[in-house]
Amino acid sequence: MAAARELPVGLPFDLPGLAMSLPAYSRPLNFWIALGIPAITAIILILLELTSLDMDLAKLAFDPVAGQFIGRHSYFLEDILHDRAKQAVIALGLLAIVAFAVSFFWSRLSSWRRELGCLVLAMGLSTSFVTPVKAVTAVQCPWSLSEFGGKETYSELLSPRPATDKPGRCWPGGHAATGFTLFALFFVLRDRRPRLARAALVFAFGLGTLFSVGRMLQGAHFFSHNVWTAVFCWLISLGCYYWVLYRRPVEVKQDALVAAK
């Protein structure tokens, strides 16, 4: 088990073994930034509904001569970047579940039990919310629209859906969520391994972006679909971290005083 950090100033030091039993308090978290950036991003995305940016970007990935998106039948984009990459992230999630279960029986993992539980919870919520929200919003995929050789009518996210026999299932982005769900790694590691946490944040953002661009090239999603997904996954991971792991110094002090009585 990793050695505990020093107790905050002001704690009584005549409590034998207390420093080892208390969990270390969390590193400072600027909620103005952690919540402000996704909030501003969401506002910008809503304002983008007044523009044609989504459609303009989709047209860049569409080949009018071939009548299809340039990555529609790409082996790399479909079999490697979509199927195999998704399987790798699923395997990581299953490994986290196994490690969490083993932590109840193996002392070497017991000190990471809360972090593993948080990881499992955040990854589970970040991927499971997608399907029901898709069913409710019924947003069409670019490849289904008449502008790109399909039969469906385009509508903005906040607009009423045109009548159709085949409601869309494209908002938010499922594959983007597969990458952005790894935001959870950043929060799980930020208090114990700050450098590794920053690397995990870059990796999660890069992987989610790569998955997003790949699906855009295939005509599966608009640009805004994927950015919305990143916002949701970040907020879910942040919420799980705050609920399960985040401990302010004042909370540690209070726990110590209660234990001293």
C-alpha cells in the first residue's frame, strides 16, 4: 500500500496510526474551469445550430462523383478504427471490472478499490447513456440524408423531426463516447499519479477526436455530435470523481477529529 501523505496542518498529532488510516485529500480542483469549459462549449454548440457548419464540414468528406462519403467503405476506418478499437476499450472496461472485484480479496489492489470503482462507474455511464439518448433525440446520420444520397430530411438538433418511417439514431456519437469515456482515467489518477493523469487526459482527448474524425469521414456523424459527446463524457467522469473520490482538506480534518473522540 502506498504511503499516506502528510496530514493537513492543524490536525492533532497524538493519534497513533491515524495518518496511515486517513485517505489523502484531493489535489485542488478548479470547478470554474472543470465546469466552465464544457458549459461554454455547450453554449457555442447551441449557437452553431444557427449556422451551416455541420453540413459544410460533412460536404468536405463527401465525394459527389462516387455518391458516397470518402471513408464509407474504408477497411481501416470500419474494421480497425471502429470495430477493433472499440473492442480494445471494451476489454479495458472489463479489466477494470475484474480488478475492482479482485480488490476485495487481494491486498495489493485494496488501496485502489475506490479508484477502480470510480473508473468502472464512469466508463459504464459514459457509454450506456448514448443508446437511450439516441432513441429520444432521433437525429439522422449524414449518410441517411438526401443531400448525401439518402432519403431522409435534415433537421437541426433543437428543431422538430420531419416525419419518417426510420427515425435517426445518431446523436450523440457512440464511437466518440468509446474514446472520450477514457476521461475517467484522468480523474482516477489525478490525486495519486498527476503526471500519468495528464498523459491519460491527452490520450483520451486524442483517441476520442480520432474516433470522431473517422466516423465523420464515413458519414456517420456531424461535427457537433462528437463535441456534444465529449462534453457529456467529461461531465459524467467529473461527477463520478466528485462523488466517489474527491476529498477536500476540511473533510479530512473533520474525519480525524471524529476518530479522535
